[in-house]
Amino acid sequence: MLFARVVLGLPIEGPFDYSVPDALKEKIQPGIRCYVPFRSRRMLGYVVGVSGSSAVQGIRPLFDVIDEIPVMDDDMLMLTREVARYYFCSWGEAIEAALPKGLRNLKPIGLIPLPPQGKRRGVDSKVRAVLIHDVGGRRRWEIYLHKISECLKAQRAVIFLTPQIESAKEVQSRLKTEFDRDIALLHSKQSSGDSLAQWQKIRNSQAGIVVGTRLAVFSPAHSPGLIIVDNEADPSYKQDQSPHYHAREVAFIRAGLNNAELLCSGVSPSLEMLYSVEKKKMEYVFMGADRPVETKIIDLAGQGFIRGRKSLFSFALQSALTRALEQKQKIIIFINQKGFATSAICPNCLRFIRCPRCNVNLVYHFQGNRMVCHYCNYETEAPQICPDCHAGYIRYSGAGTEKIESELSRLYPQARILAVDKQSKSITGDYDILISTSFIFRHWPQSQGIDLVAALSIDNSLNRTDFRAAEKTFSLLMQLVSLKPKELIIQTFVPLHYCFQAVKNSDPDFFYKQELAFRKELRFPPFSHMAVIKIRGAKAERVREQTERLFDKMKETGGAKSVNVISFTPGQPAKLRGNFYWQILIKSKSVEKIARFLKKHLKGFSSSGIIVTVDVDPV
């Protein structure tokens, strides 16, 4: 009797054993898709192993196999298994994250047999990894092109990851020009048919270079020799749904598995990567800016008021803007918030206008006179009077791109002003002042010069309840520096913060040393690993009760030495798309200890209407 070990795309630990009917014995092999009975359902499964024996009683036969040639080779099976272990998801969930959605249509696809793989020893912890610290944001391409050329000459594949779809398309176009060959592209906005066609081309070794967003780290390139993670600190590399994998960490695992070289880069690398450099796990290449950017820090505590009211622009910034306009210079105003006002409140009953699905403040957009939720895209017409008490007119506060545009139009009516954000497709047109969110980092034309950049409301980023707040703020500012302005102006109430001082003095080492010292004192990452257990459901009180029950269980029964159970708090936001969220935060020196701890405490924990997911190394 032959038995197949099968995993399913469900949050259920496997594999499960199924007997193989005689008619299918010649077809069964690891890496193929199959139909299996699971409980009372007929489901899609993935064969991860074949055995001549099983210790399970009452085994049911599988129904049928879909593929003649495996859709996953041994390397991909091993990679997905390691991802499942690290990110505490099922092996089947990791496989479904790795495969294109088109492979869930239960139809066979045309694949060619691959050459046999040598015996693997497992994942090599000594990965050949290099961190490229490219302050100017341009020079790293010299290394990229050289390394890609070497890899192609050795007849090995290249995987090139970028954080955004737009940048992936730009990279694909550039590499086509440089190497005059077909280059595969993978990203989440492709249709099922397009993504499957690209995946199939890669799997059949018809594309030696693969470019894409985070999911491209799972591309079926046969034995890649080089993996590039461009702008590795970008949060887009982290999957926001289960399994919550980080493409950079998966790239490390895959590089070790395939004996490939790994290049990570960024204008402001993550502390995790810099700590790896400090621990001699990565080589370090520093590429400074072509020229230092003159940086001025304006203390809003002394200059933030004009004519008795708080102003968006200090006297010093207005003076700089006036001078730049007189000299016909180009100006960028950076504020990382869309809309006109970030909150709306009734001054009579003090009721905020919130999203009914997410319970977060709606953002007022002057264009269209609408209130919008930036989490779920809920939209409603902006009320003139309070919908609750009907006694007070709505008062708006906070500033976004639209309000900045309005204020600049009042101050400088002669200036040509252009505002762009996520809804814009590109930066085009003549302008004197450009207002933008982080959209500018993905769409700024390299050929355009800029004279003055002003960063507004940057304290909002710094003051978030997030231990990475300073790192994220510093990253934003260094990306502004990479635009190569002649002058950068930062408005802040905390001018002596080491984040701003490091930018002013063009000294990133100063920031990293200060931030690492802070993290080390509190034993925060990269000196530890964190995991967030997310509990969600439709009933607020029930979600809270179940979270507290699980928290008490974790506190009572273990982990004091190896795992620190820190707290349970409402999610951020506490309500999202109709579900209420609570979370439990835990910390440990190793991911393996976290996995053992969670396996012990989440096993058997279930409650009707409650869904539990785990996010390891949240960003």
C-alpha cells in the first residue's frame, strides 16, 4: 500500500495521510496537486511526501491527482516548510502563498520536466549576503548590473524584488534594455491568467530574470544564483494577511537553500540588517550622496503662530518659500497625509465623525465634499451639522495635501501649485510648488532637479505608539534627501531629537547608534523577536473576553524564561471592516521558542465566531 502525505490551504496543522488507489500509484509524487476528502468536503490538497507505510488508522483514499508533472520542486517544498515554521502558519497556507491563484482552478497546466536536483542538506545559515547602504539612492545599480551579468554568465537565474508595482515595471524595462532578453514580471494586481502565464514561463526556464513585488520571492526559478531585495526596509515587503511573511526574510531562507548570493539595499537600511552587519552575518557597502544636502530644522515651539492662530507654515519656512519663488526655483512640500482635514468633530456634543465599519476618524476631502475612511474606503457626504445632536456645526482639524494646497494658494496666489497623491498616475505638468505624500518616492523622475524640499507634520510620524517610529521617520527623511534637493527644511516641535540631528549633520551612523542603544536597553528587535496574536470577531465584548482568557492562560502556564508575555490591548485600529480586534504581544530571543510556545498554548484554543492569527516580526 502506498500513502500520500497531503497538506491543505487551511490554518490546520498537517500533513494528513491518504491511501493511493492502484490506478494513481504511477502518478503520485511530491509537489503535485490532488483532490482529497476532508471531513465532509472535497478539497484541493498538495502532496508533500509519499510513503510505503502509515501509523494512522482508518485512512481514506485520495480521489484523484491533477498534475502529471509537479508544480513544486523539492526546493519549493522545503522553502514553504521553512516559511510555515518561521511564521507559524500551516504548510498548506505557505504553499498557497507561494503559488499563483491560477493554480487553484483545479486544471492541469503545461509544464516541462526539470533536471533532477542534487540532494539538499537543508537551509545553509551562512548566506552570502551584502547590505548596500546607498544614501543617494542611485549608485547601487552599478553593483546590481555587475552581479546580474555574472549570474547570467554562470547560467543561473536572478530574482529581483522591489516594494511597489510601479518600481517593478521600471526595473523590468531597465533590465530589458541592459540585457536584451525576456524578463518575467510578477505582482499582485495581475489577473489570474496573466500571473499564471508568467509563473509558467519562469517554471519552464524560459525567463532567466524574474522581477516582482514580495510574492516574486516564491517564483519557481530553477536554482537561482542571485536574489536582490531593493529598498529592503520598505514595509510593503511584509504581507498584511496570513501568512504574515516578510519577503526579505524569505529571501534569506531561499538564498541559503539555493546557495545563492543575496543583495539587500536601501537609502536607510533597517536596523535588523545593520545589526546583521554588526554580527558579521552580512558584508556592508556604503555609498554616500554625491553632495551633502543643506538641512535646516525649524523649531515650531517658537515660530508656529501667525496672527494669533496656529499656522501650517512657520515664518522661517514662508521666508524660504518666498525666496525660492522669487528665484524661480522648484519646491516640494511633503506631508504624508491625504485629504483636507484628518478629523471632524462637533464642538457641542464632542462627537467625532467616524467610519461605521472601522471606528476610525473619517478624513475630510474638499474635492467632492466627502468623508473617506482610508482603511476600508467607506465614503459619505460631509455633514454640515452634527448628525447626533443637530445643534453644532462640524469643526475640522488636522492637515492633509488639500489643506496645504489651499493655504499655499492663499499665501502665494501667483505660484503654480500641483498636488499629487496615490490617486495620481504620474508627476506631470509645469509647477512651482509640488505637494505630495510618499507617492513621490515611487514616481519622482530621476532627471528632474529640485531646489527646496519642506517636510511638514513630520512629528505625526515620530509620535506614533510604535517602537519603530523613529526608524520610520528617519527613513522618510532620508528618502527626501535621496531626491537630491539643494535644501531640506524640517518643521518640528522636537528639533534636538537624534533623528533630525542625524539628517541635519548627514550622519546616519549617529542615528543608528542612538536607536540601537534604545532598542538594546528595552530588548526590542533586533535584539529579540516579537509576535502579535491577533484575535478578531463580530462582537466586541466576546473578542475582548476571549483575548483575556488566552492571555491569562499564557501567563499562567509558561514561557516566563523563554517567552515574555507582555500585554493584551485593542488592535490598531480596534475595529476594521466590521470586525473588532484585540491583540496579545509576546517577545523572545528566538523565533523557534515563540513557535513552540504558541503551538502549546493555541492548540485546542477555539471559540465560535473568533478567528486567531499570528504575526511574527510585525512591522
